[in-house]
Amino acid sequence: MTTSISPAPTQRDSTAARPPWRDWLALGLLMFPVLLVAVDNTALTFALPAIARALEPTGLQLLWIVDSYPLVLAGLLVSMGSLGDRIGRRRLLVIGSLGFAGLSAATAFAPTPEWLIAGRAALGFFGAMLMPSTLSLIRNIFPEPNRRRLAVAIWAAGFSGGAALGPILGGWLVEHFWWGAVFLVAVPLMLPLLALGPAFIPESKDPAPGRVDIPSVLLSMLVMVPVVYGIKSVATEGPGTAGLGSIAFGVAMGIVFVRRQQRLEYPLLDMSLFRNRVFSMAISANILALFSFNGFILFLAQHLQLLEGMTPSAAGIAMLPALAATVAAGLVVVPLVRKVRPGYVVAAGLSFSAVGYSMVAFGNHDGGPSLLLAALLALALGVGTAETISNDLILGSAPPAKSGAAAAISETGYEVGSLLGTAVLGSILTASYQQNLRLPAGLEAMLPGASLHNAGETLAGAVEAAGLLPESVAGAVRDAAAAAFDSGVHITAAIGLALMATAAVLAAVVLRKVPKAA
């Protein structure tokens, strides 16, 4: 099975006469929105304890602060990718950059959890314009496979590098200013793109795109939002009518969405792309790799700060070697696929992720952060390996005219994986904490009602409540919270291990016939 499809004869190659240095400069400019999205995600994760102390959200609100952005973004990525194919990918990128920067500044001053959730959701709208545009523009700037593979590796390295920078920058900002400062980094990060992008990034779009199908856009949202809400409800409250009914509704809307796409002359999502087994498996690998990575980061950030007592910036620096390994792994595998079949490289990456989760599932967490940081290193090597090659397989299996749609699907995989990692694993972790927490008796007379309630909701709430108690009681509260949190970590790690091991086997089998790179 081959991973390349000949360019559509109607696709205009706007980069044919460009000197190479302009192509690489354009790629450099495209890295700014990539860095922005990555920094925003991880910086927020490390600001969560500060947000919990300042705004006092419930456990469910804290998860929605994390998930409202990727939820809206994932629901709109396909729509925005298709819109970029129609109006121009560069134009959509500029619009998204302006909106994202402006809304980031407004969200930085959110006074309540509800405001912050709404701001994050609005950021998801403009964020959906950014990532598909970058990846689809790369597909058209670098049509030659070897240069494209290196460009995709640099793109993935930028994403991972932003994830590495986010904790350090976010931690420093939280310590020296306040949690809202992590949102303000969007403004300077967007300036180079807005100033130089129109001159150096070539415009590209589908020459015969057709019209946008508005019902399909609405249906795509009606698939994502109910499913994720249902998963959260089931994980935090147990199987119930609301949660299971919401999931069932989302699945039903998904069936309607797929059938509508199959009937339309100009579908929002070209379902024929999924008939290519390489494309479908590469998307699945992306989803699972990001699922494991973001779920791990979510609980590790809390563990390092709340249980190990690290400052946000110290926790970020402790994670930096592993996150830098993600960048290195993505660049190393580019020449490797000339000697080893890409399917085996993807399978090896997923296997590394499984090893990382096994260290957490079966290890003892009482000896400090060393074990968890080593597990993160294994996980990071796996993610960097798997996502670089899977993204290249996705782009290489789609015709240039549909690069926006293919990139949008790839980015949807990214965000769905990130979303499910925090929604599913985060909800299970929260539910396990709440169910296994055994606080010392008599706290009702020693703590304000709100502090006692927050202690039962989140680990951050328990640590904050312990600070209000005499040390003889505070130690018991911290120990109880740590034990409850640790019980959830073991459960989520076991789930991650099972998923990564299964995905590694499937990738090796399904992608085994993909030839080595030329």
C-alpha cells in the first residue's frame, strides 16, 4: 500500500518558483501559532493550582476550565479546515491569530470560574483556525516528500518545544505576577506572524471547494459536546440517565453527520479519506499518543506542585528533559524511516508510551518524583516518535487540494486525544480522589464550610485546607489527600498502559506494508 496520491491536476502549485529560503522562513513564521497553542495548553496546566486558590472552582469546574477550550476547538477543527480550503489557509490563519491574541488578553482578567470557562471556550473558536492552517500550508509549501517530512518533524518539534516552554514560562509568570499572565503571552507570540506572514507565507486553497454546509458544521458540534459532557458525567457521578443519554445522543448525531457527508456533493468532511487504512491508523495513533501524554501531564503537574511541594517553575524545569526528548525523538526518526518501515517506527513509539505508563501503574510513588519523571521521559520519547511519522503519513496520503481537510482531521485527532486525555483520565482521577478520600474526624469544627467542601473536591482544595489547620492535623489531611490521589493515578495509568499496548500492536499490523521512505 502506498502513502502518496498524485496531486490533483487542478491544484495550483504557488511554491514552484520560490527560492528554498523563503519556504523555510515561511515555516519559521508558522511555528509561532504552533508555539502559542502548545504553550497555552501546558502553561494553563501548571497554573491550575493558582487558579484553584484564586477562583475556588469545584472539581467539575476545574476540569471544564481545562477542557472547554479543546472541546470547542475539536468540534470546529474540521469546519475551519474546510473553510480554509475555501477562503484561503493563510487568510484564515491571520484571522485566527488576531482573534486569539485579543481574547487571550481579555481572558487573563477573568474574575470567576464561569468567566474563565467562557473565555477558554471562545479561545477555542479562534484556536480552531490556527492549527489546521499551519499543517495544510506546510503540505503545500513542501510538496516534495523528504522536505515535507523534515518540515513536519520541525512542526511537531515546535509543538513539543512549546509544551516544554509552557511550564517554565507559565510557572515563572504565576510566581512573579498572577495566573492570568499565562494568557498574555499570546500577544507577543502573534506579532511576527501578523507582521511578516502576508509577505512570506504563500496563500493556498482548494481551486474547486464548493459551498460550506452549515448543517454539517452544527452537527459536528452536536457530536463532540454531548459525548464529552457524557464522559465527564459518567466519570464523576457514575452511570446515570444524563451521562449515558448525552453519550447516546452524541453518537446518534455522529451517525447523522457521517450519512450527510456521504450524500453531499461538497462534504464538510471527505469520508473517502478514511477508506485509506494508512490514513485511518495514523489518525488513531495520533489520538492515542496525545491521549496518553496530556492525561499524564495533568496529574504529574498536580503531583509535583501539591504533593512534592515544588513551585510551578521548578516543576516545569523538572519536566523539561522529558519534554525536550519529545523534540529530539521527532527529529531523529526522520532519517530512520529510510531504513525502517514507518509502521514499525510508529508502533515502537506507542510501545515507549506503554512502558512509561507501566512504570506508573506498577511502581511505588512514595520515593519522590524520580519514578514519575522517568516514566514521563519514556512517554515523551514515544509521543515524539509516533506523532511525527503519523502526521507525515496523514499528509502524504491526501491529495494537495484536500490538504486543509486532511490537516484538520489530523489536528482534530490532536485535540480529541488531548481532550479525552484530560476529560476521561482527569475525570477518573477526580472521581477516584473523591471516593477514596478519608479525612480525619472533627474537621467540621476546625475549618470553614467552603474550605472543607473544597478539600473533598480536589487535591488543591485539600492542600489549601491543610494550610489552615494545626500541623498535627494538617499532616493527616495531606496524607489522606495524597493516598486518595494516588489511588486514581494507579487506575488511570493502568488504562493508559492497556490503550498504548493495543495501539502499538495495531500500528505494527495495519501499517506493516507502508514502504520505507525514498
